[in-house]
Amino acid sequence: MPESPIRKLVPYAEEAQKKGKNIYYLNIGQPDIKTPQVALDAIKNTTIETLAYSRSEGAESYRIKISDYYKRNSIVVSHNDIIVTTGGSEALLFAFGSIMDEGDEIIIPEPFYANYNGFSTASGVKVVPVISKIEDNFALPPIEEFEKLITAKTKAILICNPGNPTGYLYSKEEIKQLADIVKKHDLFLIADEVYREFVYDGVDHYSILQEPGLEEHAIIIDSVSKRYSMCGARIGYLVSKNTEFIKTALKFAQARLSPPTLAQIASEAALDTPQSYFDDVKEEYVKRRNTLIEGLEKIEGVKVAKPNGAFYCIAELPVKNSDHFAKWLLESFDYNNDTVMVAPAAGFYSTPGVGLNQIRIAYVLNNESLKTAVKILEEALKVYKD
Ligand SMILES: Cc1ncc(COP(=O)(O)O)c(C=O)c1O
């Protein structure tokens, strides 16, 4: 199993903290946003006497409310098209297990969410990457690049929309290109849409299940983790109109018995979160993104792709090896006793040697902290020698 590029530097951070350094954590997508009160109240006010298993596919009342949520987002699915999982993570694992055998291949534009590598390894599946470039803002690579890579073993294309770690939001046109190719070669199109609400600059999110004719091919990975800042609830879901797929995924769900019962109660209540919550969150993230991107663009030698969604960006630094730089930041550098923790981007690629001079930054800190963090990076790059 590959180690997580996001978590592997934790021991260095702990060591730095022991030495009394203050660390700004830009490495992990754990938002500092409060969980909606309706979700917290549902846990506090529960009258449950036995914390029993739920149904393997998730509580029916919850799945019906999820299907209403999708309808509000122009995605027409029934509760029978939904399986509740232990986070989007388990949804990914079930999807991989349900559609691929050992040795099968999945095409993924890189850089991609690093745990796709882990889930592929665990399922015995080979990741076939297509490189997207910082110069193009990480847009969808030309569709011919995908077509060239399709073999008899290819079972699916996986995208993350909007993207972690790129922040890129795929356009309707790009989704249509992907739809055409999966239909032509009879593949699945898996879209990880866990950041669906986090889209900026007035652009709309276009889901693969809004695309007509994709019903048999489309699998959505979803999660409450970021949407309601409920990462610890461990609730996600698989959504597909392909009944054969849902039937197979349900066997995986049955094997692990049930998704967490208490967290489903909180997540069901979270669906009543008022729109004003999302408006405030979005406004906050736009502010943070602007602060971060404007700050990074001012640093000499730094190149950055402006994200339209999620809360991450990839920055190219004037260093040879960002892995070394990230460790050095924790071990050997401080600016007024402060330092930053970033995620080296090479772990978000599966092509060896690519992304070595890039880092991923999660803008999950408040505006003032982000300003300080950017200043620390700037000062660090002035003195760092690789
Ligand atoms: C793109 C993406 N997909 C899936 C996940 C999994 O999240 P969870 O298992 O908390 O739902 C994450 C978490 O950071 C993510 O960034």
C-alpha cells in the first residue's frame, strides 16, 4: 500500500511542535468550518435506546431525503439508486470492487486524490494516468489521450469534480466528451463529486448524472464530510442508475453489515441545513482562495493554477524536490517561530518523477492565518537551498 502524501509528514510536524514551533497546517482538507447546528442537535436530542445496525444500504428515510437533495440539484435518482457508505472512502472501495477484477485498469487524470492509488492497490487494479497540466489550469486533457490508453482491461474512467488536489471544475463540454468516450467503449464513468457545493465565480457544477444517456455508465461518489463539515461522521454514498452495479455494490455493503447508525441520524438532519449556511461558507472560501492565490502569485518563481472549486490548489515552487522542502520547513525552518506544513504533490501523481516541484495547499485556515502562512512560505523560499 502507498503511504498517504498528506499524512506522511505528521511525525516531522509532531517533532517540530515538541520543539515549540507553531505550525500552520495547509496539508490536510479538514475544514475549520462549524458543523450545521441541525445536525449537532439531532445527535443531542436523539431518543435512541439501542444503537442498532441500520440496513446495509442505509436507512430508508435517509436515502429518500438524499434523493430529494439530488432532485434539488437537477439529478433525478430514487432512494433505490443510493447506497449509504462509511464515507466517500468506502464508496470508492465498493465501486472499485464492484466493477473491476484483479488486473483491470482504470484511467484517471492526474494529479488526483492520492487515496485513489491506495484503493486501486487494495483492489488489485492498475491506475493508468493521463497527465493534466498546471499551464492549462489542470483542464481535462485532450480526449484522444484517454482513447489511446483504452485496452481490453480498461473498465472505467475516474474523475474528481471539482478536483482535489487541483480545484479544477470540469465544464459541461468536458463531461460530454467523457460521456461520449465511455459510451463508445462501454466503460463506467465514476465521478467523485464530494465537493459539489464548493464552486466559485458564478459557474455551475454539472454532474455526470445530469448528462442524458449516461444512466448505465455513471457512478457518483458522494460524502457529507466536506459539504457539512462532518468529516468525523464517516458518511458517504454511492449513486448509480445501473441496477446491476447497485446490486453488486450491495453485496459489499452487506459484508460490512451497516453504515454508522448515529452518524446517519446526524447526516439526515444535515439535509435541512439552511441555504444561508452554504452561502456563508462559499463566501468564506472565495475570500480564502483569493488571499492565497494573490499571495502565492506575488512570490518570485511560484506558479499557481487558480481553482474554481473545492478548497485546494497546486503550486509549483522554485525547488527541485518539494518532499525535501516540506520536511525542511518542519525540521529546519521557522519565521518568528512559525512554520507551515504542506503536502508534496508527487504523491498525487502516479507517473514517477512528475510533480516533484509542486505542493498541494488546502485553504482551510482563516484569512489572517493564510496571509501569515503565505508570508512564511515566501521567507522560506528566500533561504531554502536544495
Ligand atoms: C476527492 C475526495 N474524495 C473522497 C474523499 C473521502 O472522504 P470521506 O471518506 O471523508 O467521505 C476525500 C477526502 O478528503 C476527497 O478529497
